[in-house]
Amino acid sequence: MRGASPLKAPDSFFIDGDWVRPRHARLLEVVSPVTEEVIVRYPEAQPEDMDRAIAAARTAFEHGPWPRMTAVERASYLRRVASLIEARQDEIAWAWTRQVGAPISLTRKLVPQNATLFRYYAELIETYPFRDDRQRDDGGAVRVLREPVGVCAAISPWNAPMVLLTYKIAAGLAAGCTFVAKPSPETPLEAYVLAECIEQAGLPRGVFNLVPAGREAGDHLIRHADVDKVAFTGSTAVGKHIMKVCADRLARVSLELGGKSAAVLLPDADFRQALPSLMAYSMPITGQVCFSLTRLLVPNSRKDEFLDLFLPAVKGLKVGDPADPGTQMGPLAMARQRERVEG
């Protein structure tokens, strides 16, 4: 990987604090959207691998030290993870570019969010009121305790592989939860880096488990009775399925699904001032982001004026190799995305 140190164990899963070999030989491939060459082959987790990871997370939650640490103790671990991620930012940026085709100039700008999120939650929990003593109307007292949910499944998409995993994991770890992470099968590399950083930071065994997998094992994960919460980012259709499954077993769920965002330009808008934001938010990562501006609503009386400004800006974008620092737009991430766009 350009700009990267070798991954420690891309042929293994991270379960219960160890890198463990899969029980089956089935492999998945990460394919370059630029050259269509295979970047890496790695094992696909099966339901029995998920069971091992979930059992490790459950044991760590029920009997391990993580949920029982003070907030200050957990915060110190989160800061260690942040520092380790920070030391590998360029590697993470290149992994994102190579797997998704996002320009390296963009991924280098966005990757620092990962360390920032771990530090944010470390700072937050040091002052968060996990215990709140309140006065009742009748003069009595009541104590409100905010406790970790338990074992959480974090399922992330391919378009922003690490940051959409970090949003879930940093917050949940801060609260005292344990995790089973299932990154998108198209983009597992950053999740391996995260697992290595968590291992190096010394978090207790079983607190974080990584099991890259496809649909079958992913469905097994969300249905498992020992998974207390599912946090998912992805398509609306899959989100609906996850919500139904979790509702049937009364498991908690949080969903970040597809968007349909619009920019509304009012009659007195300064189009030139708005143009940089419109360009940045209408086509990030070749438009493959849930918050992309899919509609620009402009007063009909000023439509021609807007198009005279916007269209030359779009035509002026540099499309090309995402590894070139001057490239502003790379390829679509995979063949199925191209087919979807072309209809």
C-alpha cells in the first residue's frame, strides 16, 4: 500500500485480543477502482466466526474491567488510540484512496477526524454525569444512573470506511460498551489499522473485535441474542431490514441511512459566494456520500445566471488518478456503482 506500513495480519480476524485464523478458507477481494487490479485478498468471516467475536465481547462486558473502569481511566485509553491513529494518518488516507477512488487530496483532509473523535469522547466522559442525584417533588431523593448498553455491533459502509466506524466505536467505548465491528467487504483495510491501534493501546481483551464479512454473517450478527445494540450506516433498504430484526427481539438500533439533500438558493443569493460550498457538497467522493447535494433549487428568474456560473466550474474539475494530488474527482468506487449511475 502506497504510503503505508504492512498490515499486521490481513489473513486473520481480531477476536478477544488476538489475531485468529478463520475456520474456513473463503476469501474476499478488494479491487482497485482505478486499475481493477486486486489490492488484497482477506478472509470472509462466517457465522461461527461471528459467534466467537460476540462471545468475546459478551465476556469482556459481563466480567472484564472495561465497563467497570472510571471514566478517567477509559479516557486515557481513548487518547492512546487517538495518538496511534494520528501516527498512521497517511496510511489511512492512502487506504481510503486505493479502495474507494477518493482523491488523496480529499482523504488527507478528512482522515484527522478519526483521532479527533477519540479525543472528543475522551474529554466528554471525564465530565459526563454518569450518576445524577435528583430531588423528587415529594421531598424524596432519586438517583439516575447512565450505564453502558452492552455488546454493540458496528456496521459501516464503503464510502467513508474508517470515520463512519470511528463515530460509532469511539462513543460506545467511551460509555463502557464492547464491540464487534463489521466493515464493508469492499473496504476493510482501515478497520484493520484501527484494530492494530486498539491492540497497541492496550485495551482489555474482547473489548473490540474485528470480523470483516459479507451479508450472511452480517445478518447473523444483527440477529444474535447477545448483541444489545446495532449501529449501522448504509442504504435505506438494509436499514429497514435491520430495524425490523432488532424490533423483533427488542434490541436497540441507530441508523444513518441514505439522504436526499437540497441546496436552496433564495432570490437575493450571492451565487459566487455560494459556489465553493455547492461544489464541495454536490460531488464529494464522486457524489457517493449520503449528504451529497442531489438537488440545487434556484429561482427560475435566475436559472440562466446560475448555470452560466455553475457549469463552467463543473467542467473545470480535474478528473483523473486519485493518487495525483491535483485530482479533484476520481472514479466511481466499483462496477456496480457505475452500472447504477448509468441506469
